[in-house]
Amino acid sequence: MKVIAVTNNQMENTQLIKKLLKIESFIDSVILREKSKSDSDVIELIRQLLTQGFDDTKIIIHSRIDIASSIGINKVQLPGHMPLSTVKTDFPDLSFGQSVHSLDEAEAAHEAGADWLLYGHLFTTGSKEGLPPRGTAELFRMTASLPIPVYAIGGIQPHHFPLLNEGGVSGVAVMSSIFGSDKPEVTAEAYKEASYVTKR
């Protein structure tokens, strides 16, 4: 199973770059979800990461399609409200994931051309305080019926990996546990070690 880190939009570039470089070897991808940063700040973040040797194939940009296209990053994570079929037509060289919250949304995203899906929030998490978790039942219906990778997010801990693996989940996305940690590389390594499970 893959481990995807999701940035938490709470650090300035220098601090975030340090954390990303520490965890790079333990993650398969990172979604740069820096919603409050300007386009120029996100571009500078990516340029500094690449200058310091971060693997560009691990970078997924959240929402900002123009930045991805202009800077040579070919993967974008779209929120559920963005029109996937339109952007697929306008940016045929890019790969797109879409965030979904139901099987109906997942089926629609697949039909629109999504290359992968991100479903959540799965379990109780501080970043979604007061909102009930969605659990695994609908997630497993997605993995059973759709031919594209489905990733899970929200309150996922390393001990959840066997359950998610049995349900056909392709990987997990993690935000708070990694970026809220004083030792993100230790946390990321624990997720990576847990990811060494095999789908049936």
C-alpha cells in the first residue's frame, strides 16, 4: 500500500521544506495542500524542493492546475467541486485525482476520467472535529466496483493498514500525524513499515 503525505497549510516554506526532506524516503507521494499560500509562494516551495533534490515524481499539487502545468509537475489532486471532465480536456498531459465522499461521487469521478480517488474522512480526526467519520463500508464498495486506485484519508493509524488492505484500498493519505509531529520522519517511517502488506 502507498503512503501519501498531505501538507497541513500551517508552516512557512522553510520549515515545510525541512520536514518534507526528512520524510521523503518514507512516502510515495506528497499532496501540497497549501491553500493559504499565494501562487508565487507555492511555485517557490516547489522550486526549492527540487533544488534540494526532492523527487519531482512524488509531488502532487492540490487544486492549482496552472501551477502544475507551468512548472512541470504532472499530478494534481482536485477537490470534489472542481469539474474534472473540463480540466482533463484542457490539460490532457496531467493526471488527476479527485476527492470524493460517496460511492455516487466516486462513480461520477471515474466516468469523468479521474486517475485515482481520495475518500474520507475515514476515522475520527482532529482536523474534522465535530464531523462524524464515514467509516469503511462505502470505501470498500468503491474499491470493489471501480478499476482505479482508491486512497483513504482521515484519522488513519498504522494499525489500520491490514483492514484497509483486506478491503482493497490502494493506500492512505496522512496529514496531522506526520506534520503535527516533532519527529515527522519517525512517524512517516512507522506508516511506511505498516504499508508492507500484500493485497489478496
